[in-house]
Amino acid sequence: MTIYRNFIGGEWIESASPKTIENINPANTGDRLGTIKLSTRDEAGKAVEAAYNAFKDWKNTPAPTRGKIVARAARLLEDNKEELAQILTREEGKTLAESRGELSRSINVAEFCAGEARRLNGETIQSELPANFAYTIKEPHGVVALITPWNFPVAIPVWKIAPALVAGNTIVFKPAESTPATAVRIVEIFEEAGLPKGVLNMILGAGAEVGDEIANHPAVKAISFTGSTATGLKLYQQVAGRGVKVQCEMGGKNPVVVMEDCDMDLAIESTAQGAFGSTGQRCTATSRAVVIDKIADEFVQKIVERAKRMRIGDGSNSETEMGPIVDEKQFRNVLKYIDIGREDGAEMLCGGKRAEGDGLENGYFVEPTVFDKVTPDMRIAQEEIFGPVLSVIRVKDFDEAMIAANDSQYGLTSSIFTSDPNLIFRFVQEIETGMTHINSPTTGGEAHIPFGGVKLTGIGAREQGSTALDFYTEMKVVYVDYTGRKREGNLY
Ligand code: ADP
């Protein structure tokens, strides 16, 4: 049985901790991939020290050279795409098609960031004084901590590691407890790509122990976190006193607004894809459908039919459309929210329980669930469930739809289904989300386009795209006076 090891200072080191957890295939709990040792705080501190010691040389390595290593990692991800996709499906449960998609996104991100290494430019600025000018330089912070969740265990680490490296930072990477196998492979790929020792370190363990240790370590100058809002906000508050740079990508409660002039079949397929794709475990998943009264009966009838047709099963089976929930804790949490929806008086039209059938006995499968007549004050309309549960909120008109859609503490993504261009632009103007989609699912994004949310979803600079390096760099402003004599007059 594999025992996953930490990567510290360029060495693969098994943790001395006696605490372990098993890495289990959520589609078949009898299938064990390996054992995770929950590292100690002391070991986490060693990972930070290794990153700290490697920083000066890495910072002084020309950015295009750093980029070449990231480009090599992109090629290695491509060469190992199928193997990684298989591990991802076995470890996290998503379908193989979804895993391959995640790998493609990761490769694209790494390629994009490698290119950015040749554009790590500043600006030159004219001075008010003769024979003077100023320019800006982008510099790395130092050691950055990257704390990631289990739902995109390849793409999210890659979209943090690649820009952090290109910018010249050294890294302590702390993956989610439940997805160590993909994390190890990613680090192996960056190692094989030629990273010097200590530039990328990985520590496996519990968030409350090693995550807490690295986040609160004085040598860590920036933290990029993706995960739950509760943990992100706690982290943000904890480290504020140190003036550390923080980027948090947290929860979502993403709405689709369905207008009476929409293409109904498109709206249904897109909503189903957004709500049940990746088993509803994307931060961009559709969890609320805000539907105009006049067409609500038709919408509800069709989305329920579609939900009932979802082929549930092991993600490694090519027929499967929806895999299991990632682990027992999440599985119980999703079932708990289904109970809450019922108790709060929403009408459950399908699903609502563990999925049963051939081959489903040993996995964490939940039936796609649709609640109708949900009101915005209900907990299932407000709280992130992270499972295949859709809440339909019926509204009178567009204005009421916007009030319902924006009635959320979260603001990651959204979409509208309509053929009216005026409504589309009013929607874009009024919707309170960091990203929005027109006549397409709330999910999906591209490597060269910024990603992130507003309100309690996002803190700090956007990830990916033209803004990918913003979080990982500091700006230095340089004033140059080449008169060779004392300055005359004052600059204010
Ligand atoms: P999820 O519900 O997706 O597991 P979490 O926010 O709990 O979301 O976890 C996201 C990441 O944050 C994981 O890598 C987890 O181990 C880590 N984490 C959890 N608690 C803490 C903490 N107190 N400090 C730092 N990292 C943490």
C-alpha cells in the first residue's frame, strides 16, 4: 500500500507522525489507494524553512528561465494526462471525461503562465524633472503558502503553483487531505521539469494542524487559499496582524435566471450540466434556478425528467454522467441539507436519498435532487451544499428575479437564459457575481481569462488570465536621476 510522502527541500520524506487516514475511492470504498500520514507542525515548519532557503536563488533566476521549467511541466502534464485523469477519477470520483477536462485546463494554465514569464514587465514613467525618469519592477513576495481543496485537486494547485513560480516565489503547497495521490503526481511533475531543490515543497496533513502552521509561520509572506468560506475567513482574520497578502477563493451559491423567452431545451440542459455535473461539487455549480412564474411548471417538469435520466455510477465507466460524492463527511452533509430543505417546506420533486442500484452499493452516491417552490430565505437557497441539489425559486418578473438572484452572501458566477438583448445587458449590469454567463451554464472557464468572485466568495486579486500574476508579485518603483547634481526644487 502506498504511503504518501512529503516533499521538503527536494527530498521525498515520510512523515514521522503516527496519525494516518486512508485515501479511499468514493465510488467503491473497498478500493484503497494509499495511506496519508498527517504530518506534524514541526514538519510543516521544515517545509517553510526549505522554501525560505531556496528563495534568494530562485528570485535571482531570470523569469524566462523560470518560465521554461513551468513550460516543461506543462508538457509533462500533457504526456501524463491519461494516467493523472485515471488517478483523479479514482481518488475524487468525478467522471473520466470531467477528469480529462480538468487536466486540459491545467495544461492550458501552465502553458499560459509559462508565456507570462516573458512578459513580467513593468512600465517606464516620464518624470516632472529633466533628466529624470521612473520605472517599475515586479518582484516576488518570498515564501507563499498554497492551500487547496479536493474538488479540483489538479487544476487548482496548478493554477496557483505555475504563476507563483513564474513570479519568482518559493512554495509550500498544502493539498486537501482527501486527494494526496494527485497532489504527489503534480509535485513529481514539477520536480521532473527541473525545479531546484526547495523551490516547491509539499506538506500533507490536516488543515487545522499543518495548514494552520504554514499560514501562521512568520516566513510566509502570502497565502493563496481555495476552500470553504468558514475556513477562508478564519484564515484571513488570523493572519491579518502580520500584514500578509491573502487571496481567498471560497463558496458559491450560483443562480441561473430563466426568462419566458428562453430556449427552454438549452436552459434545461445547461442547468442540469451546472447543477449535476461534477456531482454538484464545483464552486461554480448551479444551485439556484430563478424561474419566471409563467414558464416555471414547464421548466420544473423538464428539469426533473432530466435529473431522473442522469446515469449515476463509477466515474471510470464511460457511460457514467455523474459520479459519487467525494467522501463520507460530504455525503452526510448533502443528505443533511436535503432533510433541511424538506423541513423548511420546499417541495422535493425527485431524488432526495442515497442512489441505489447495481454497482452503487459501496459508493457515496446521491440521487440528483430538485426542490421546487424554494423561497430565498430558506437555508437550501442560502447555504452552499456542494452536491447535486437544485433549488427552484419562482418569481413574477425580471426585477423580482434579480432581487432573488442577488439575495446571497456569495457572488462567484451566474447565468441568464433569454433571447432579449436588453435583458442580457441589464442582467450583466445588475448581477452581483464576479463572473457571469449568457445562455450557457454557470460552470466553465478558460485558462487565459480571469477567474473569481465578489462578496463572501472572493478576497484579493483574481486568479488566472491576465491577472494570474498580480497576487504573486509586489511592485517596486524606481526613481532615476541622471543629472549628476543636487535636485533643484522639491517633488511632492
Ligand atoms: P472543504 O470543505 O472543501 O474541505 P476547507 O476550507 O475545510 O474546505 O478546506 C480547504 C483546504 O483548507 C484544505 O486543504 C484544508 O486542509 C485546509 N484547511 C482547513 N482548515 C484549515 C485551517 N484552519 N488553516 C489552514 N488550512 C486549513
